Amino acid sequence: MLTVNFTAPSTGLRGVALERGEVHFQVAKDPDRPFVVTARGVQFRALGTAFSVGVERAGVVEMLVIEGSVAVEPRSDSTAPSDAIAVVGAGQRVTVALDRAARPEISIVSAGESEAKLAWRIPRLEFNETPLRDVVASIHLHTGGRIRLASAELERVEIGGALRADNLEPLLAMLAANYGIVAERLDGGEVVLKSGR
């Protein structure tokens, strides 16, 4: 559950309270309007960054910094920063156990771990005997990708499988290997699918 608390544009705090779940933020730096996420009594003050905050287990709050840095602070209703418990940079994760007075645990996160942790943000598309025209429409809906089918015959080809919406390469490889459909890449990034047989 997420509660948003934006104040008047000219002053004050941009604030979000997270009760449970996980949220990813990409924050523009604005020193006059700091952005603060509060999760179970712990505050994360963005210093111009991208990060995710999650309340996944009882009594534990976790924050992962993708870029920039984030100050971890005790909860406060003030717009002024309080003394930071820690400042966490890109590629680091902080875990705060709420039932202990111990300091937050900070660890390094590899690019692979970070990608796996944030995979929930990227839709996974699943198809079962789905016409290729519907597959292309679904990809466009989720990614704005530019794929065009060269013929009406290709629109009716039925395919099955699962793929991440942000990575077309497995789909293109499967179409070439199983259906003889080849991808021609045009200037400007458009992909045209044609029968290679």
C-alpha cells in the first residue's frame, strides 16, 4: 500500500509512505522540494537518483540504489534533512531490521542481482497459439517497440512462449529458427518481419 503526500509546488516535501510491497522511484533533483520515502519508520531521502524500497518481510525494510545516492534517516516530519544514519550509493542495498537498534546493513549488489531484484518492473509476456499480429500488438502496448509485419500471411502465424517485454532478441531468434521468419532492421530502429522461406 502506497500513500502519496505532495505539497504545494513552490515549497515543502514530496513524500511517499510505503506500508507494504515494493516501489521503484526515479527522482529529479530539486533541493527546494526534497523527495522522501517513509517505510515503517525509516526515511529514505533521495539525492537525485533512482532506487527501490520494499517492505517484504515483517520487520524488515530494504532499499536498493540504482543510480545516485540516498540518505537513510530516522523518521521526521521536517523538510530539512536530519542526521543521516547512512548514505547509500549506486549498486548498494541497505537492509533495516526494525525490531533492533542496530545500524542498517549495507551490502554491494552486482548488476545481475540488481536486474533480478527489479525484474518485477518489466512485464513478462506469455503466448499460447497466439497470432503473430497479436504478439506484435502486445509488444507495442508494453514497450512502444516498432515492429511491422511484411505480409498478411505472417499476421496469422500462431506462436507460443514467454518473453520479457524489454528484450525482443529471443523472440526474433525463435521466429527465425522455428518459422523461417527473419527480422530486417531499418534505420530509425524499426524491425520488419519477413518470410525467409
